[in-house]
Amino acid sequence: MAAVAYYISDDPHRPTFIHYSEFGIDIPADYRIHGIDVSRHQKNISWKDVKEMKIKNIQIDFAFLKATEGTDLADEKYRANISAARKAGIITGAYHYFIGSSSGKAQAVHFLETADLKKGDLPPVLDTETTNGASLTDLQQRLEDWLLIVGKKYRTKPIIYTNINFYNTFLAGRFDGYPLWIAHYLQKEKPRIERNWTFWQHNETGNVNGIRTRVDFNVFNGDSLAFQKLLLK
């Protein structure tokens, strides 16, 4: 059998999960839009095979691709990934891995020089997970610099990616108006965070046709209309 429900709960924080043997993971059942995120660590990807994989009601609808890191590093697979993923018909987005000790403005410029997002893509993503020794004041200012510069370019609010502890410690109260992509891997439990979230990275060990390594799995918190409204205009 391709998929077997293994945990059902009435607790809103503990949703029903279904095990999909082909994907190799348990996937929360109450979401209709699923995606992955990748970087050079996934090596060469056959995006046609990614797109064609459909198990029961689950398929890969979107992919976030690492574009840049810090002020000068570009992911070596980014351009090939975004070109091939778009060609395969997967909705794409690009993310920047933020270095807290470096200028937010310089990191924004680096991202904009690399990402080249287009109409129909997902909003740009700022991945912030560590302070790199920066003070709270400096970190928040640098993050804000990046968000404002990139947001102005694409005329949208960028998405912030992080985990619950980092958000609550360093971001809460200052960046609550931005869409949130939250990493939370505890089995059988939704993210326990006191604000709305847009994407949930619920597993980091998934299997997908066309990708030789393990890959992160995500769900979108909304229906197809809300998803379309999120895309760049």
C-alpha cells in the first residue's frame, strides 16, 4: 500500500499524519500544496522526474532554491536548478542564507544580482538561523536592511525562514508583519508559535524521484487561491 494513516488526533496542534513509503516520510494530511527546498547539496536534479512524481494526492508543487549566502557566495547549482524547475512547470522561489555579522545591504545587493526572480515566482526568502556573533540590535538592523531593499525591488514582503526558538529570541515583535516559513520537525505536531505562518518545513529526510539525496519537505498553509495571490506579480 502506498500510504497508510498512522496518527490521527483531534488536537489542533497534533494533526493527522500519513506515511508515504515512496516519499519515505510522514506528511501532515490537512494541506493540499506541497514543496521542497534544495541547494547544491542535492547535486544534479532531474526536475522532470520531480514534477512527474505523484503519490495518491501528493505531488511537488513548488521548490525553494538556494541562491546566495553572505556577501559573495552563490550556490553553484542555482541557475541550473531554477531554469530546469521552471521548464518542468514547478513554481520556484529563491532564498538567501543570511550571515548576521555582515552588512545586510551588501547581502541584499548580492542576492539581487543573482536571484533574478520573475512574475509567477514565489517571493524572495531570507533564511536567518544564527547570529554569527552579532548583537541583537545589529542583527535586527541588518535583517531589516535586507528585507527593505529586496522587498522594494520585488514590490512584496520577503518571506522569513527560521526555526521557532530563533524567531522567538531574535525576531518576534520586530518582524511579525512578514510572511513566515518555519522549520519544525517534531513528529505529529504543528509549529507551536504565537503567530501565523505561511510555510512549514516539516521534514528534512524525504525522498523524491529525480533527487539522489534526502530533501526537505514543506507545506503551504492555505488553499490554491491564497497560494496564487502570494506569487510575484
